[in-house]
Amino acid sequence: MSGRLPSIYADPGLYDLVHAEGTDDEAWLLDLLAHDHGCGIKTALEPACGTGRYLAALLRRGYQVEGYDAASGMLDFARKRLAGWGKRARIVRGEMTKYRPRARFGLIFNLLSTFRHLMTDKEALAHLKLMAGALEPDGIFVLGLDLSKYGEDQPDEEVWECRQGGRRAKHVVMSLPPETDTRRERIINFVTSKGAVLESSYDLRSYSADELQELIGRSPLKIEAVYGYDGKPAALHGPETALWLVLKRKTE
């Protein structure tokens, strides 16, 4: 992730709280996709791993995992969470456009539109090339993101409340649709907890189905399969815009 981090990153516990729901279901789906499309090697890498919640869920499913992130607070939180797993878990500092893993992995995943924090084709291609180089032969890279349909997208607002232990929070996320020429979707966050409100706003790079297909076509990766967030097969140019793409290295 480049640029100024959202303010909620200053409180990894709060960040973890508002993103926790659905983690186990998504980890189950990652494992299923690796089984159905991958090479059978249960090693996983997560770029921009945040608090390590997906990595913890995959560890419970028998994986050896590695994660990297640019935020020191997130790294500290993730290391504490995974400390009991010994050498099966590795957390390191790194950026999506620069970190070059020392090992290869059967499963790499980048979810929650985190990929869209890379604001240029150069940055996006650098990340795709690094991840392609870190895949085992026939391994998979699962890329989860929301696509844009320029001229059809409408301003959107999502609100949810969450609780874990004695802590509660309310999260409001608003998005302003991008224009074709700017390719900037504005995201505005409000997180309320313990009477305090954390506000942050930032841009994500937008992709239409055609733009994403063209970008991947210039990378060492190819699209193997497409799924909706519900785990059902979907199409890149279909009606759904919230997608998980299963990518594999191109064969020469």
C-alpha cells in the first residue's frame, strides 16, 4: 500500500475487529480454490497481510504461511497472533511493489481490493510479476477486488456493527464512483469505538473488466477461473463486479 495509511491502521486491534466477520469462510474458500485449481502444496503467502487473520485461519487448515506488510503496528499484531505456530508462520516487513519472497508458494492471495491501492500500471505490474515469480509450478494467485462499470456505478454506503470480547465498533464506508479518465474511486471511512471517531479518506485505482484483463495480459499471469465473493463461478465480463480471480503463471 502506498501513500498515507488510513487512520484506523494506527489501532490494529480495532482494524482487526471491523474486518473479522467472514474471515473463516473466506479462508475456507481459499483452501477450496487451492484444492480445485492449484498444485496441492499447502504453503500460502499474503501481501499486505495486516493483522494476519487470514494467515491464522489457513494455519488451522494445515498451511505453512508467510505474510508481509508495510505498517509496523500491523506487523507487531500479526506476529503476536501467530507466535504460537513457530516456524510454520513468518511475518516480515515489505511493500507490494518491492518485496521478493525467498520461497515459492502453492497459494498466494490478495483480497479486499488491496491490489487497488497500487495507483499506476507500473506499480500493479511490478506486484503481479513479483507474485508470479513466487508461485510454485501450477500454484495459484487469488486476486479479490471490485470492478467498476463506468457511467453505471452509483455512490454507495455500507454500515456494519461488530463486537469482540468487550469491544464494540461501528464502521461506515462510503464510496464515490470513478470517472474513466481519472480512474480514482474515493473511499471515505468512519469507525466509531469507545466514543471516538476515526475518519479517513483515500483513493483506490479503478478497473473495468476490460482494463483488468488488459493489465493481466501484460503480466506473467493468466486468468484460470473467476468466482464471485459467494464462491460461485462467475465471469469477468458478467453482471457481478465483486470478484475473486484465480491466476496462474503463463506457460511458454
